Amino acid sequence: MCVSLRRLLAITVVFMLSAAAVDAGDNMGEPPVRGPVFDITHFDVIPSTEGDVDFQQTAYSALFHYRDASTSDPGSESFRVVNWLLASNHSQIIDVWRSLDEFEAHLAQPHSVDFRFAVQVQPPPPPPGFNCCIGSPIDDRQYSQVISFNTPWTSDSLPSEVGPDKSALFVVTYVDFLVDGDPIKGRDNLVRYGSETSKAAGQLSYTVLQQFDRPNRFAALEVWDSEAHYNAWQNDPRTTNFVADVMPLLGSPLDHRLNILCGETFADGTGCIAP
């Protein structure tokens, strides 16, 4: 792939994300950017093998190389890949940056551009004969932190294996409040619920995020010591009351994605092997 095309992709990605950040706050009067920058990306790999190319092994090898190379980029505060329990070929890339400028500089790094060319079938066109690996375009969404409870998401002390089943649970919940409803009330409810959740048995970390370019959209990052403790909290009256309170404010149902943390290897049909 010629250098000029790679450079064009890098410039295009940085420009689009910068424009999105500038537009933030139109609906709720929030500042356009508040550091740090949380970047969440859904990563969907086609579970297929063509010829001698195993799509999942190729894509996850490229992803782990990208993750490891990115941790030394200036401004990197955290870079995790978590694997969805519901579908092992789906993951969330969650990287955190000290500032928007440093995030944009990261996107222009050769390893960032190389990663996108290694896995992305969508335009710009890949080299002849290349047909790997993802099932949908890479969709980056940037967030600012509203509040954090318990151990911060960026902390290296968050475990990957704890509890009797030896697997910590990393949960990403997407929350979409109606623009013409009361998203500020929804945000306040989400913050109060985060405070209550942080006191639950097995709760290790809870972070509320607000999307830059869609201020009515939020995300919650949770870490639990086990899926059993998380499920118990979902059945707690405080959770059912929260859901009942926010339901009229939502533009779409709460989207909970339960994950484990990825280590260095991926097993086809099983998913990431935890560190």
C-alpha cells in the first residue's frame, strides 16, 4: 500500500474525529472537550477462513500488536481490549488519552494506520487479493468522563482474574437518552445509580462517560469480580427501580455488553484468553 494513501487515511480519520469533538455540546450546553478522552470502538471480525487466511487469528494478532504499540504513545493512559461473552468474534477496544491533541496524534501514528489497513475491507480499497477481516466498519466514539467510582478505569490495579471462577467481568453499557426528552435528568439518574452500584458486593470500578458529538448518549464502564455478583446486582431492587425511572427517557433500550479482558492470544470459537 503506497505511503500517500496511508497518510490520506490518517489525515481523514483525524479530521473526522476532530470535527465530531468540535460539534459536541450542542444539545446540552456541555463544553466540547473535557480530558481525558475515552475512545470506544466496536471490533467485529468475520469468523471465516479463506485459503490459508484465518480471519480471526489475523485480525486479533493485528489488534494485539496495535494495542501493545499504542501504550507507548504520548498521552496514553490506558488501552484495553475486552471480548464480548455473547459473541466471541466481537470485542470492544477501549483506549484512554490525556488530551484530544494526543489522541489525534496517536491516530496518525504508523501503527494506528497500519492496523486499520490490516483489518478493514471498506474503502479506501485494499491491495489486490486482500479480503480480510472485519464484518463492519471500525466505529470510533469519543467520550469525556462524567464521574468515576471505586478504582479508576485507567488504573493498572484492576484485575483480569479474580473470584472463584477466575474471571473478572468487564461491562460496557450504552445509554441513549432522547434528545427532546430530558437527557440531563437521565445523566443525573445514571450518576446516582453509579454511586449505588459502587457499593454492591463484587463491584470494582464504575465510570460514567458522555459522548462528545452526541451529548445525549452515555456509556458506563464497569468491572466486577465475577459475573455472579453482576447478575445479582441486576436483580436488586435498586437496579430495577433505576431502569423503571430512566425507561421513559430512553431513545433505545439499555445495551449491556458483558466481556472478559483480552490477553495475548485468541482461540477461534472460544474468544480471548485472559491475561
